[in-house]
Amino acid sequence: MSTLSLRLPESLHKSAREIARKEKISINQLIALALAEKIAALGAEDYLKARAKRASKVKFAKAMSKVAKKEPPEYDR
């Protein structure tokens, strides 16, 4: 575990306290979870950008040509 000193605007600190209280977790845990979510989101964005660079319209069209050409069920429209 590492220790990090963090300066927050009072309004952000107040919001964090309120959310932590509602979630029944500590502010430290809330901040760690929020940071983990942000890191995961940025990692996913990087992954998707890398995958998009490898994309091929030809391969996409070939895959889509195998999809049955029928209307979706009513619940899926």
C-alpha cells in the first residue's frame, strides 16, 4: 500500500464524503475505486483504438454477408 497526499477543492471533498457515507465505505476506498474505474476506462479506450486500427471494411462486409437477412423480432426493434 502507498500513501498519497491529495488536495481537493472543498466541494469535491464534501461530495466524496456524502457518497462514501451513502455507500458505507471510507473516502479512501471511494477514491481508490473511482481511480480504478477511470484507469480501466482509459485502458479500454486504448485497447479499442488499437483494435480499430486493425479493422478491415472488406472483412466486416464479408462477415455481415453471412448474417441472415430477416426482420428482428418485435421486442428487439
